[in-house]
Amino acid sequence: PETAWAPLLKLEYLTFFWALFFYIGFMRAVYPNEYRPWLQKSNAVVATLFSVLVLFTDTLTGSRLIPTYQAVHFAYLLALFACLVPGIYHRRPYYLYIAAASIIVASFNLLEILRLERFSPIENLSHIVFLAFIFVHAVMMSHRSADTYRQVSRLSDELEARNLALQESEQKYRSLFEDSFDTIFIISNSGRILDVNQACLQLLGYTPRELRQLDKLDVLIAKEDQERFYREIVEFGSVVDFQGELVHREKRKVPVLVTATPRLNENGGQVGYQGYVRNISDRVEARQLRQRTKQLEVIATVDPLTRAFNRRYFLQAADTERSRALRNKTPLSLILLDIDHFKAINDEYGHLAGDEVLAAVARRVHKDCLLYTSDAADEMSEVV
């Protein structure tokens, strides 16, 4: 009795106007695909309009608005029911609870309208309907909480399993990273070394920590290879088996093959390069050894003056050609050449001129023969 009746009546009207708005919000949270945003937004506009009219008019005018809003309210209930049917038909999660709560709300609203219009003798059942509605949703929320707990528990177990797998994978690849005989590196776009394995110590004499403290790679790349290396990086974006030399801590050069590819972040942007450096000192030494061996073979089998094969090589090669000719039944000829009056050339023009004559004759013979050799000072033989 001590409370003003008019404010309480307006509060009741506001509760009636806005209850459906919050219920639509709840339904959208449960079934976002069935309940579109425009439904709740349009209801908010209607509720705001009626609320303003109620707040700034007297209670008599506000009471006259109720029948109009009841028609609008009933139309929204039909819209909610139309949205609810697909969810029930497709058996969305918790559809039985939603269907039961919706039937309770729709039945109460219908009975309440009939009671207010004096078409129904049933007394006000709002408190019973409210408790029934709360009970249904409490059971549903309990069910959802249990499902959520099970889902969180399952996700937690999956996350723990994935973390263990990630740790094992990281340990495995870290082991491969550290145990590799090649120097594996990760560098930034500016050329700063972010990570490198222990193989760098044997390759360059620097520890991984010392290399990570370097600002640029220029101190490691031989000066004659720097321009070519950076040009290929800029032009192609990467290098594969780039052959060059790195500078050891002891200032000696180490021949290497470098492969560097772009390193990308989760957005696809390049953040640096990654790759490996392979020491090819053994390969270079082997190639140099083969070259020296070949040079020694040339020295051992080729006459330095005439550039013709010597007698030792001629005997081996001639025997091979003879066996091939017999096997293939092809003709084979052996020609012995002797330079007439060669002594007279040496006596009259000197030994240097004689050497030039021998070299010139050897070149002429070389054009038309399969194998030729010089033996004595003025004799040659050839296989044709």
C-alpha cells in the first residue's frame, strides 16, 4: 500500500514488452541458424516504441496499448513457432526441452490473452507457468552443462595427447637438427642468424651462440662469392646447391654447397630463410686429385714436344686396336714414318728448328690417324 501503483503498473507493462526480446535472444543462442537476427532486432524496435509510449503517458493510455501489443506479441509467437519447427524437425540439440518450454510459453500467453478478454474462466496461472518454464530450462541447462563438461574433458584429453605428440615430434626433429652432419640454419630477412645446429663448430669453428651474435653473414661468406650469392637470392628468392666458399674462424676458406629457401609465417608472409650448408672439401679435394692424376697420366704417356703418345702408351693402345679389329673383322693399318735428312736440318738450322719440324709433322699426322706416336728423334708410327 505504501508503494505507488502507477510505476509498478508501468514496470509490468515494460516487462511484458521486453520479455519476448530476451527469449528470442535465448533461442538465437541455442539455434543461431533457425532464428535470424532481424527477428530480434525488429522485436527490439517494437518493444522500444511501446516502452516510450508507456513511460511518457499515463497508465490509462498505457493500458489501451496492451491489446495492440497483444496482437503484435501473438504474431511474434507465430514467427517463433515457424522458426522452431525446422529445429525440431531436424532434431537439433536439446530440441525436446525447447519444444516443451515453447509450448508452455505459447499456452500461457494464449490463456492469458483469453483471460484478460474474459473469454476464459481460468484464473491467473503465471506463477505456475513461470516455475514450469524455469524447471524445463533448468533441466536443459543441466543437460547442456553435463555435455559441455564431457566435451571439455574430451578436448582436454585430446589437447594433452596432441601436446605429447608435439613434444615427441619436436624432440625428434630437434634430434635430427642437432645430429645432422650438415650445418642447418634459420636466418631473418636482415641476415641475422636465429638458430643453427652444432655442425657449424666443425665447419666454421664458431659455436651456435657465437653465430647467433653476428649481425650479418658477410663475415662468413667469401668476398668473391658475396655478390653472386645475394644476386641469386634476390633474383630467384632462394638458392639450391649454391657452390661457394665460407670463411673459417682461422681465416681459411671452406668449399660448401648452400641451399636456402624462404621461411613463411602462418599468414604466408616471408620472415626469413632456412636451409643447410654442406661441406664439400672432400669432393673438391677428390676432383683436384683426379685432375692431378690426369695430368700425371698425360705426362707419363704424352711426349711434351710433339704432343704425341710415347712408345709405352702406343704399345698398349695398339694391342687394344688390334684386338678390336680382329673381333669386328675390320681392316687395320700400321704406318711407320721417317723424316729424311733430319740430321741435316738440325746441323744447318739448329735443334730448335728441328724441334719445330717434329711438332709440325706430328700435327699433320694427327689429323688423319686413329693413333700415332713418336719414338726416335726422326721416326713416327700411326694406326689408321
